Amino acid sequence: MIDLLIELSKYIYIIMIGMYTYFSFRIFSKRDEDAKNLLCLKQKVLLFLMHFMMNFIIFMKTDSMELIIFYLAQVVFFAALPALYSAIYPKSSKLLVNNMCMLLMIGLVMLSRLDFDKSVRQFEIAVLSGVITMFIPYLIKKLTFLKDLTYFYAGAGIILLAIVFIVGQVTYGAKLSFEIAGVGIQPSEFVKIIYVFFVASMLCKSKEFYQVVQTSIFAGIHVIILVLSKDLGSALIFFIAYLFMLYVATHKILYLGAGTLLGCVAAVGAYFMFNHVRVRVLAFTDPFSVIDNEGYQVTQSLFAIGTGGWFGMGLYQGCPKLIPVVEEDFIFSAISEELGLLFALCVILICLSCFVMFIHIAMQIKDEFHCLCATGLACVVAFQTFLTIGGAVKFIPSTGVTLPLISYGGSSCFSTMIIFAIIQGIYICQKTKTSGKRKKEVS
């Protein structure tokens, strides 16, 4: 009976997430706020239905009473977070809140299936992050001096990365984190936010060549420390974010071309400098020739995706635990195996919907500092998503970065929720200014 239910449910998941994804893009064509709110309400209904069905399947397979308590706690969280945003910030984007909750929900469901203890820890961090980040839109609106803290951002970012380089713990060949009171923290996840603020602050003041060179030097120091720490995935994210922010600020294709060329040269240099880079390139180019060693993780990921097919095996019907570090680096493969490629494609489209919203906000805002911040943060989240999924499907070599809001990782979850809150703050500032102008025109 349970196997039949699992088989039927996987098709229902795909239909529901397909409808949710359609609404995510349909909202952009709506001008009327009531029409947008109706679509967002439909999204919430779909989210809670999917959440219930998936947890019901997990309960039937595990018969765990702890899961029921955990499920109810999640229901309260996913109901309270949008409600609080709507009550405290009436002008906030409901689409961004819904998408954030949907990605968190998918991540918690998959983690509950893979490792219940990790799912509980991830949820605890998400709740704490939700409470803390609730104040960020207010701060973005009130703290008008944020664009003046240029060298504070640079100094703080460089110091934090340097601390990791000196005393950080080595994980899979790279220095990524350190512990405070038994809690592991990955500073690069938070530094990328203040790094974006630094670049935006520098470039909104001047676009002269001297200013660009000065900004590039400080940005280069961030990237070099990450490279020396062998955190090449984060280094790549920092580099791409700076490159696109520079292009948006200056509109000079020469900078974009020169930066791309420099990045290619640096990638070749990293290949010859670091052994673990050569290992990952080997696993990318021909994983089946080294399937028992270097290529094991990638081949297991490909087997999982291929086994799942378009519609998936169903929850608990696959073998995602055969993939090493599946909860962090390859959770997309687990989603593809058990929920199907169609479901996984919808996850990608939901992430794309967030990126489109970020860029839409950046294009509308007239304040240049906020515009560059929104652009930079959009690039950070989008490129990190690309690196994770690209590595899982063997489109690019694996970089070891997490899938935002879905993969297991407290620092990644917290920093991504901060990014969403910052974008909400920028969006609210824009909506407030727009409504203020309309009132003046009417009067």
C-alpha cells in the first residue's frame, strides 16, 4: 500500500511544483496587486500541500513520532514567516518570501529523508535566521550611511578571511571554517555579502580608472586569500560577482573581457598549483576511468540522476546515500533521483525566478548603491546555484559549494536568508519612494 502511495505521490509532487513554478513567473505579468496576491496565496496552498504529502510519506516509511513534532514545527514556521513579513512590511515582496520558504521546505524534506538529525539542525538555524533577518529590511531603510562604510567592509572581509586562512579547519583539502563554542562557522558565506557592499560602495562614488584599479586591488586580496585557503569555489563566486558589478557600474565591455581573460588564466594556474583541483578536473573529464577513486562521487551522482528519470523513483525508493557528501554538495542529485528531473527542473526555475526578481529590483531602483548591491547579491546566489547544479550533472568540475537554502549548511542557509532580507529592504525602499511620488502627484 505504501509503495503504491509513493508511486502516485511523485506525480502529484511534479504537478504541484509545476503549478507553483508557473505562478512564480506569471506574477511578473500582473500589474494589479490583488492579482499578484491571489497568485501568491495559491503558491502558499501548494507549498503546504506538498509539505504535508512529503512528510506523510516519510512518516509512513519511518514511523517516527519525532517527525510529527518536527513537521508541526515547520508548519508553524512556514505560516509565521510570510505572515510576519506581511504585517511588519506591507510593501515586501510576497514572491520572494514564498520562494524562500519553498526552497527551505524542499531542503528540509530531503534532509529528513537523508539524515533526520541534520534536518533538525538545519531547521533550528533557519528559525534563528528568520528571526534575526526580520530586522534587516528596516535597517536597510533607516541606515542611510551604509554606502559610506567602504573601507570597513574591505577591512572586515579581509580580516575574517585571513583568520580562516591562519586557524581554519581543513575540510576536503580546503580551509573553510573554524569553531566558536562548538559551532562551526564558514566566514566566506558572510564575507561575500559585505564584499558586495564594499564593491558597490566603491563604484557608486566614482567610475574613474584609478577608482576601478583601487577597487580591483581590494577585491583581488579577497580572492587571493580564498585561493591560498584552497576555497576555490568561493573565490570563483567573489570574482564573478565583482566582474559583473564592475560591468553594470561602468558599462565598459573592455573590463568584462579583460576580467574573463584573467579568470581563464587563473583557472589554468589553479590547475597546476593545487592537486585537489587536478583531481576534480580528472573526475569531470573522465569520471568512469577513475570510478573507484576520484570519479566515484561524480559517477554516483550521474547514476542517481539517470536512475530517477523524468518522474523519479519516489521518496525512499532510491539510493541517494551512495553519493558521498550528498546532503551538502550533491543534494540536487538526490532530488533528481527520488523526485524526478521534472521536479528538479522546477527547482532550477524557482531559483531563476528569484534571480529575475533580484535583477528586476536592481533595474527599478534609482539609488546606485542599492542597485549595485542587488546586482551583486543576485550574481552571488545565481552563480552559486549554477556551480552546485553544474557540478552535480557534470557540466563543470565540482566546486564543493552548497545549493542555497536547500543543501545542509548553517552558514550557507543563514547568509542566503540575509541576502533575501537585504533584497526585501531594497525593494521596500523603492516601493516607498514610488508610492510617495504618486501621492505628491495626486495632491
